[in-house]
Amino acid sequence: MLRRAYFASISYVDSLIGQILDQLSVLNLTSNTVVMFIGDHGWQLGEHGEWCKHTNFELATRTPMMLRVPGLTDSGLRSDALVEFVDIFPTLVEAAGLIVPMICPKDSRMV
């Protein structure tokens, strides 16, 4: 029963994402809109006898991350490279064609 409810919530979110993407198409925004989807790591659904998010098993540490940049990812790209979510902001800024802000100095009190 718990797995069924978890999978139902995933299906619901999936349909909402589809609605957003459809609306981008209706508004003719797909050719100039960067879309990113990230998710929290999933629950241990009984794997290794665990039922929550407090393990470091590989299955529990993987998360979905999808990025669509018009003109760059149109034919599809896939990578198994390690990505940290702290890298998302500069990636999105660059994908949008904006200037990436400078990295904060170690001692930001002097700025």
C-alpha cells in the first residue's frame, strides 16, 4: 500500500510537469525557455529493510536531474557524470545567456 501511494504521487507530479510543458508549447515559449527538473532522492521502499531517507546506499543517493536547453539538448544528451545540485544555479544562468556572478571570496566581510 505504501509503494502504491508513493508511485501514485510520482504519477501525479509527472502529469503536472506534462501540463507545464504543454503550456510552454501553447504560448510558443519552447524555443527560448530553459527547463530543469530535479527531484529529491527517493524513499527506501523496503530495499534493505529500510523505509525512509536515512541511508547512504547507492539507490538512496541517486536523484533525477533533467535539463532542456533549446538548441543544445534538442537531440538528447545523457551523462553518467557526477553532478552536485550546488552547480545548478551557475549552469542555469549560463544556459539563459546571462553573466555568471563571481564566486564569493572566502572572507566575504571584506566586500
